[in-house]
Amino acid sequence: MINTRSILILCLSLIFSIAGFKLYLRYFKSLLPKHVRDYGPKSHLAKEGTPTMGGLVIFLSALLTLLVLYPTREVIALLSLITGYAVIGGIDDYAGIKKRSSQPLKGRYKFIAECLITLFWLWMVRNYNIFSIKADFLIFRPDNTFWQYLLETVFIVGVANGVNFTDGVDGLAGTIITIVLSFTVLIFRDFNVISFSLALIGGLLVFLFYNAYPAKLIMGDIGSLSLGASVAGIGIAIGREWFIIILGIIFILENLSVILQVSYFKLTGKRIFKMSPLHHHFELSGWSEPQVVTRFSLLTLLAGIMGVFINGLKG
């Protein structure tokens, strides 16, 4: 449902983002250098010092746009979820800059914080009747409250971290998130979801201008975690978590590649992939970064078409 207000939301987000990234690159990029892990692909060592935390501009642009043009309680609820994840990601990014480390915070602490924020958010939106917690995963839709909360928590935390894992190649995470959000705008009629998605798309489009290979800036955990939480939150808002899982097939594959790699290595001392997450495996197999982005994006588009087809069958 594209109307004048939705166009205004996209345009204002673009304006805020253009101004924000210009300020960022002029005054802050030297203060926010990215530290690249030394056990990743050797080609990535050239990214050392690339400005990070670009996701902060995407987040603030969307936040300001929506507060000005469409501050409904549903939109505020979605913004509250991504704010929580942005705070976690921002702390991790800033700690990494200070410690000159690519992994400054222990994973278990981030995981606990994400789970606590997610559980509180689920309680809030259900208690205040903002969204229904349907936990619709297509082949499994529990009625029990415990299982609903558990599955929704796994869903939000899993998608957020899947995007975080995906953000390892120039332009990859931003492009896929933009595709996913575009499908939600075109398919669903909930204007809260449409306005929320368009506000994020505006920031992502400007970000991708600078993040295209070779990237001039990186979104950082503040961007990847908050954007991952945003698409998961949309899945709950529309009551179709399964749709986000299908569109987010890349995030699922990236997560699974890390889980399988770590588990198999601990059991056997051997590796399944040349390197995880999955995009690094393909890089070491000879794919260039633009090839990874193009092929992963095509898979996302195909998944989106499948999702639209299934949604049509379900009515």
C-alpha cells in the first residue's frame, strides 16, 4: 500500500541518511576504525582501519523519520526492539575499537543480553496488545505460551545473529536486508510495517552507496544486529515468522555453517567448510566479494518469490 505518506517516509529517511553519512565520513571516520580478525581470509586484512558503526546512521535516520512522520505505538514497539539490539551492537563495536579487537565481548554475554531484551519485548507487546504472538512457523504453530516465547526468542536472536554473521563481505548484509524489506513493503498491507521498512530502506540505500566493494565504511554490529532484529520484529508484527525465515535463507545458512563447523571441529578436529561463516568458504573457493553478493542476493530473490507463492496459497 504505497501512498503519499510512504513516499514521504522514504524521502525523509534518504535525506537524513545522506546528511548523516556525510557528517560521519567527514568528522567521525578516523575515530571509528574497524579491526579485522587475523584468522579470516587474508584478502580481508586490507579492510583493517575501514570506518565501522555505519549502522548507527541507518538506525538514527529511521528513528528520526518515524518519530516525525508515523509514531504509532506499533512502530514505536518495533523501534524499541531494534534500539535494544543497537545498544548491544554499539557497545560491542566501541569496545572493539578501544581494545583493538575484532571480538571484544564474549559471545555468551551478548547472547544473554539479546535473550533478555527479546523476552522483555515479547512480554511488552503481548501484555499491551500491540502484536499477537502467533509463532507461525508454517509447519509448527504452538498454542502453549512457553513454547511461543521460546520459539520467538530463538527466532529473533537467530535472525539478528544470522545477519551479524552475513556482514562479512562488502555490500552483502545490506543488500539482502534491503531485498527482504522490499518484499514486505510490496506484499503486505500493514502500514506500520510498510512505514518501518521504508524508513530502514532509505538508510540502507545510502549506506550501500558507500559500502559497495571496496567499502568505504562498514555497518558494524550496531547495524547488523539491529537490522536483523528489525526483520524478525516485522515477522512477528505480520504474524508470518515463516515468511521471514524463507526470505532470510542466507541468514539461516550462515548460522548453520558456523554451528556445524564449530560442532564438527570439536567432535573430530576436522572442518566441514574451508572457513565459516559460509560466505568465507566461497571466497576461499575462488568467488570474489561481488560474486558472493550477487549470487547470495539471487538466492534471496528466489526465496522471496517462493515465499510470495506460499503466502498466496495460505491466503
